[in-house]
Amino acid sequence: MKLETRERLAWLRLIRSEHVGPITFRRLLERFGSAEAALDALPTLAQRGGARQFTPASQADCEKELETATRANVAVIAMGEDTYPPLLAQIEDAPPLIFVRGNANLLKKRGLGVVGTRNASMNGIRLARSLSEGIGKAGFLIASGMARGIDAAAHEGSLETGTVAVLGGGVDVIYPKENAQLYDKLMEQGAVISEMPMGLVPQARHFPRRNRIISGLARGLLVVEAAQRSGSLITARFALEQNREVFAVPGSPLDPRAQGANDLIREGAHLVQTAEDVTQVLNGLFQSHLNEPSAAQNPRNPGALPENPALEHARAEIVKLLSPAPTTVDELIRQCQMSPAVVSTVLLELELAGRLERHPGNKVSIIGPV
């Protein structure tokens, strides 16, 4: 697939529109067949869901964003295009568009994510660097988040063999500033990617979204030093949800920075002491296919919206069944005994009105009073 300029702009407008996340983006494409058709339907869907008004993302703003990317030599790659990372396309909430600065061809390599604490020990930094170097020499791309500590060490160890940094802000924003020199090296020898708008300075809430991309790019995730309740363990949870292998380096039970990795090993993660501990597992994995759905593409016969009168009763019943606790869409369909098309439409309406939240595992929950 290769998007034309007009459709690429429509994709960007759709994903930049309020309350449209990656999962909803795919649902809208499945329903309407194109981003342009989905954009036309957004205001009606949102109003049916209870929003007073809804305006899709501005065409002028999105044109400016694409122009800024072009001037900065940033590739804007759509899911389904040749240079879109194949494993990333298979996760449930894959970003429809990614911004790539540097060598985009690296994204086709077999990959491993490497994450860990920012407040790393000298031994942890040395291990992350040497393990990444060895795994890189075995032919694997190293993906990390360009944070201080373990992330930076993983990138430094794999610059010669191939590394990519997934950023929480725009690909043109260096964060943290202390890694400016590393960023320049990534521009020359690796790549940086993000789903965020150009120029966006990252905030704390952006990093979980960033983390799912780090794990989604690869068949496995290696954790080197991670405290309990850390961002690295959030990434490990994403990896498990995405059917990836999790690896961890054990550490001293007296070091809080080792508790997260030790817990992962206790729960079944692969114990890692050498690069070969990782590459032997990964080489076996790449001989088989992931049991995951492929990226959604535009349907040949997109369905029309059910008539509004037919949805009024359905909407009331579905809202009654929803709660702040996430429930699967399949269970919702069974409980309300309505067609998947009707349920999908009502959920889209509620989400675009800001009344519904989607969760991993095809789960949804109501926001605010029922």
C-alpha cells in the first residue's frame, strides 16, 4: 500500500482529531472505508454519543505538520506501507502514522527492545551496553527510549549495528537535553521515531504510549535494572499483552533497582546473563509467525451507519450495561444481544463524545456518570 498525499493528510487529520486513538482509527477505517469518509461522519457520530459539537482536526494545521516534517527530512509512514515496521503493525493499538528521522530501513530488521531504570548503577549501564552490542552483532535491531541510564547505554552499545529510539514527544525534540550528543549519533547511524506531533515536548502521560511502541517493534523485550512499579515494568506488561518474549537480568535482592527484573524472572521471564541467552531464544522465534491479527486495511465494502432511530434504544441499553470497570466488547455483545455493527457504532459514538475509554484486550469502560 502507498498512500496518496491527499489520503495521508486525511489519515493525519483523523488521528489528530479529539477522542480518536489508534484503535478507534482502525474501527473508523473498517466502518467507512477511508479516512476522508470517516472525517465526514465524525460530527454526526459524536453528537449521537452526547457531544454538543465536534470539529475534526484542522486541515490547515495538519498540512503545516506535514510540511514541517518534510522540511526536517522526517518520513511520515502509514501503517500498511512498505517501510512501516511489520511487527508493530500487528499490535492492537498500532499507531496509524509514525514519524521517522534517520535510517527508516532499520525498522525492517529483527528487533529487541531494551529498557531499564534512569537511575542505573555502573554495572547496569555496563551490562546494558555490552548485551546490546552483542545482540546487535548477532543481527538484531535494538529499540529503546533514549532516556538517561539503561536506555542510553543500550543505544550506545548498538550504534554500529543498528538502533532506534522511540520518543515520547516529537522526533525533532531532544529529551532529555543531556542526550543531545546521542540524538545526533542516532541521526547519523540509527533512527528516531514517534507518533507524536512535530515540536511536541513530552509529558509524563506520553511515555506509556511510547513504551507500547518499544515493545511492539520487536519480538522480545530485555529489562536491565527496574524498580517495582516502574515504567520498564509497564513496558514489560505491554510486551506480554503483545505476545512478545520477556527477558530480564537478575540483580542483588538488596538493590531496589533489581526488584522489578527479579520479579519478572520469578514470574517466568527468561533469565539473561549473556547476549547468547537472548539471541538463542529470538532466533527460534523468528522461525515462526506471531499468532496475532495483521493490520486492518480498508474494507472493500464498507458498511453504512445504521439509522439513528434504530440506535436510540440500543444506545440506552448499552450505556446501562457499561461501567467504569473495563469489560470486553464480545461480552457486551452477548449481554445486549445486538449485532456487532450496532454495538460498534454505539461505542464509536460514545468514544467520540468523550464518554468511553478503550483498553487493551478489546475492553471498554464508561467515563463519568452512567
